[in-house]
Amino acid sequence: MIKTPIIVWAGIARSDLWDIVDHIAGDRPKTALRILGKIEEKVTDLKDFPERGRTVPEFERVGILQYRELIIKPWRVVYRFSGSQIVVLSVLDGRRNVEDVLFRRLTRPDFA
């Protein structure tokens, strides 16, 4: 029997998510809650289909293939799947140039 992977949020990814929610809630609290629910639902769905996300293109170009991402417009949820765990690493605004942020975060030796 195949064991369902668990989802673990890296601290910085959880911070990213709450920053997004807090920013939106300032003007539109109901929208912020809806977006929070949508992102959490899509991440939870990864338990059933952990390889659903695409390989992160910025990393794929340089041969780094272990990171995947879900696009939940306009956000990019970056994660790593290791068989028993799905580790959510970042939730970033895809409208910005996220390449530098991704490389800084995901290539640190102490990162999840």
C-alpha cells in the first residue's frame, strides 16, 4: 500500500503566505480568507498528486530538477517532494522577478 505523503510548511513559506493574506486583508478581508483557503486547498491536493506541479523553470535551466511549483495565479508555490514528505518552500508573487529570491532561498545549505 502506498503511503500518503505528509505536507510540511517551511517557516519562510508560512511567512510568505501570511504576508500575502495580511496585505490583502488590509483592504479586502473576505478576499484574503478566500485566497488563503484556495492556496491551502491546492497544497493539500498535492497529497494525492505530488508531482502535479511543474519543475521550477529557473532551476530547470541549470539542471536542478528536485523543486516543483504550483501556479495559483498570481502566486507560485514552490515545493520539494521526497516520497514521504512534500515540503512547501516558498509562496511568491509570480508577477515579480522571483529568480533571485528562489536561488537565494533554495540554494542555502540550511534551507528545508
